[in-house]
Amino acid sequence: MSRLIYDYTKSVLERVSFDTILFCKELDKAVRMLLPYEIEQLTEWLLNFTKEKPELRQCLLIMNK
């Protein structure tokens, strides 16, 4: 079940990546909802995903909360 949540989270983040504020809000929700090992996976995915979208890099600070 949790893998579905992780995949859904990535899907949502991809869809809202046009808006930095919305992206940060969704990322904050994801951090509160995911398990610790999924947060690690999401962090790796985010580092790759934000290479092409540097404006979203500021949202990575949420991962360090």
C-alpha cells in the first residue's frame, strides 16, 4: 500500500511542478505522510527531478525538517 502512496506523491509533484509554492506545499504534505525510507527515496528522486527545474531547489529545504 505504501508504494502506491509514494508513486502517487511523485505523480502529484510532477503535475504541480509548474508552481513553486504549490510544489512546496505538496512536498510538505508528502514528508508528513511517507515513511522514513520513502522520504529517502523521494529525496533522491527530487535531486534528479530538480536538475532540470532549478527554481524548485528551494523546496528541498522541506526535506530537512
